[in-house]
Amino acid sequence: MSESSKQTRTPLIAANWKMHKIPPEAADFVSALKAAVLPLEGREVVICPSFTSLEAVRQAIQGTPFRLGAQNMHEQASGAFTGEVSASMLLAAGCRYVILGHSERRQFFGETHEWVNRKVRAALAAGLIPIFCVGEKLPEREAGQTMNVIRQQVRGGLQGFSSKEIGPLVIAYEPVWAIGTGKTATPAQAQEVHAFIRQIIVELFDASRAASLRILYGGSIKPDNIDDLMAQADIDGGLVGGASLESASFARIVSFQVSTPHVSTS
């Protein structure tokens, strides 16, 4: 994809707080972030707190361009599913985005490609924007299976969709070996997989849809590597874990600067 294609895609930086921050802490974070990064230009920011802090963040971001997201949802609209929340519940809470298929959900809660596919479909049908996560484990990368794993996850998660149906969907590439480990894929490694994902979208749908799709990188993003990552032609933002828990750290990531973009040859 050319650099001109990237310029049509609004960068997206999303904070995935995982199981951190009670409501007062969440509100304080947003206040500090507003002071540090507003006014915001040329990028979109999404904050994904735990369910119990959704309302605190919703109130705190009122009047700002920040968006609210959730970390998970059930594929059914309602029912006897203790401990779960539906897409309509998230919409009522003010959410615009929802993270789906995160490696921690796959690893600890047994989510399969088929399960993630149903969640993506339910989110899109309800009007939520899925941040659909894919990524390989360290043994898979060391065995040279990265691209096979990514292909299976992308195809499995988007099976049965048309180009029109996936609408504003976002994909996040998160190498599992880099999540919370301090290890980060090099910009070149990340770019290689991002370009590959974009090519899969060409195969599944068409070149136009692939050119407009935002693909985020996740995996130990830090203030000192965000600029180099964002300089890559097929990296359109970040899904930020640990570095999103401190407002100063996340503010620097949101305020990334790219001086010399690198053009993909894909």
C-alpha cells in the first residue's frame, strides 16, 4: 500500500486498561490526559476501561473528542449468561468501540475463531466498532508460523462477511510474545505483518477496503517506540496496554510525531 493510502486513514490510539483502575482513578486519568493532549488533531483516541469504570469515563470525556470503548462483550443480545454484557448494554453505556478476540480472552477464556466471529458480527450489527485482535505466540514465531497463524485468525474472525458488512471494523495486530513482556516487535517486523494483514483483506474483500482499513499495533508500546512504529506505512495506530495506565506515558503516545514515513512495498 502506498503512503497516500495511509494519509486517508485517521490514526487511532486506544487504551486497554484491562483489570485496572476504579472509577475515581479513571476520572483522574482522563482529567490529566485532557490537560496534556487537548486540543487533539489528526488522530482518534479511545479509552477502554473495565465495565465498572465505563460510566466514570463516559462522564469525564464529555465535551472532548475522546471515544469510549469496552474490553469484551457477549454475542447474544440477551439471555441467561451470568457475568456477561451485550452490545446494546455497551451502547447504552456510551461505548462506540469494543475490543474483541484479544489474546488474553483466547488464552484464559478459550475463545475460538468461531466465537470471535460471532462477537464481531453482533458488534457490527448493533453499531459498535470492533477492534478485532490477532497475533502469534512466541513458539509460533520461532517456528516460522507467524503468517499462517495470522491468516487463520483473520480469515476465521471475518468468515462470512462482505466488504460492506465489516464497515468501520479495526484490526489490531498484537504479537502475544510482546504483550506485557517488555519485548516489542521491531518496526520492520510489525510492518511486515501489518502489510500481510492488509493483503489478506484484499484477498477476502477488495483493494479499496484494504486501503481504508485501520490496522493497529499492540505489544509493549511505549513513548520511546511509538514514533518509529507510526512511521511505518501500514501501521495506523496502537492498542496500548501497560503504557496506557499512566496519563503522562499515554499522552506522549497519543502525541506521536512522524517525521519520515516509510513506504511499504506491498
